[in-house]
Amino acid sequence: MFDDSLLDDPVILGTRGARLEQLARVGARLRYQQPEDVAVVAAGLDGVRPRSVVVIGAEARLIRAVAESVCPVPLVTWQSAGLPNWAGPLDLIIVLAGADSRLLPSCLEALRRGSLLLVVAPQESSLLDQFGPAAALLTRDNDPFVAALLALKVLDLLGLGPSLDLGELADALDQVSEICGPRHSLADNPAKNLACALAEVVPLLWGGSVLAARASRRVAEAVRDATGLPALAADDWALMPLIESAQPRDLFADPFEDDHSASAGHCVLILDDGEYPLQGVDLAEVASARGIRVETIRCVDGGPVMRYAAILQHGLFAAAYLGLATIKE
């Protein structure tokens, strides 16, 4: 059951709003990282053009999605244990470890093979005790998203990735937090309104570009984690059969009857980063024609990473509000 009155309840927001507070501070955590630390790490790796870049750990695929198209050498992600058989002294291994000590074998294997190694991990990570801080970029906390952004900045400084301004990115995250933060009431808070739209339905999420699709999967995952209820992120061709199978809403039906239109059981959420603004039109039109509510998170300002961060942050806020106001039986 969903109780929207909880979204503006100061007691609930104070006692159960830890996730909201965490989201609100993402920009501050990113800004708190010292640019000099990133520059020093990049300088230590500079002067050698690696044969390839191998990225391991949480958010590794985000780095590939952002940097693969502009990286002058092959950039791959590795999900299995250890390292690829071919990785050696000519390759740069980036390990997004966070506080996860399970990636220690990959780090030690990279050192054994003589690879260039960059570990992005918090100060308290047990990994740093094994090989010292020289191969590490220290983060202020265990935030995989921030760690990935720092690794992308290192690639930028090495000429292996796109240009990235961490200060501007932090400002964009702060702007979303300001608009979607808990101090704004339901009447003028887009994330709270989106949470209401997603309540007691199965959200169907779609993003047209590679990064928007990734954001849709992250938001769907956050909805499932927050509520324990299903949420599906998929390509438009995969979602279309679900939408087309819904019966058009009867305008004269009593919404309080048990047998009201099944189309009320879904809500289509389109995450639009401006890359392919017209691809979702058919999806939205078909959904609207069947009485399925359509919501959009849209950001077209800034570079690809900034737009990705903005729509993701907006969706994560909505998922957090949805979980806060969902009363689990």
C-alpha cells in the first residue's frame, strides 16, 4: 500500500530518509575529492600509452559506455575472476574496488604480471594494505558512481577518455538534489510526483541511448530494492508487447470496481537524455491510447555524462520516495 502523505511527513523523512540524504550529498562527495589527487595519479600513469584498458568492478560498464567510443586503444570490462589471459605489462588495469576485498586477487594478479594498475577505493579498504597507496586513487567514501567518475577523469587526463569537468558535474547533481530534495513538498517536487505515478503499478522503463538505457536499468533496480515490487527496464521492442496487450481504458468504467481496466497496472517511464528524442514517441503514443500513464525524465543540457547523471539522480530520488511511502504488509 502506498501512502503519499508520508512524503511530506517530517518525522518519516527524518527517521527513514537516510537514502534521500545519501542522494542529496552525491554532488558534495564528488566536489570534496581533491582535483590534485586525481592529477597526481594520472601523472604517475602518464608517459606510457597502454595497449588496452581493462576495467573491473562496480560501474565498470558505465566507464565503457562513456569512454569506449573515444578511447584510442581497446577498452573492455572484465566480470570474471582474475584477469584476461592476454593482459600483461602493456595494459592498464582499472579496479573499481570500493570496499570490496573480493577484487584483491585481480589486483595482485595485475601486479604479478607487471601491468599498470589503478585501484579506486576508499581509504579504509583492506586492498590498500596489500600493495600500498601508490597504485590507488583514494575516495572519501564507498560510492561506486563517484569512483567511476574519478576513474573517467583519470582517463580524460591520460588522453584515453572524453573531457570531463567534475566541478560542473557536481553542480548538475546538486541542482537535481535541490529540485528533488525532501524540503520541497509534493506540490512542487518532481521526484515525489513521479513516485506517486509509479506507486501500485509495474513501472516499464525505457531509455533511447546507451547511457539512458543504463540509467533506466539503475532506476528499475532501485525501485525493486526500495519496494520489493517488480519494475522492468528494457528496449522499446521488448516493452511494446506488454503495452499493446493492455486493454484500452473504458472512460465510463468505475475506477473503484475490482474489474477495472488492467492498463492501470502499468506506468511507462521514459528517460530522455536528448540523444534520440523521437524514438520514444511511438511507445508513449501506444501507451497513452491504452490508458497507460506515461512519465518522462528529461535532461538535454551538458555532455553525455552530465545528462546521464541528472536523469539517473532524478530517478533514484523517485525510487527512494516510492520506497519511503510504500507500506509493506
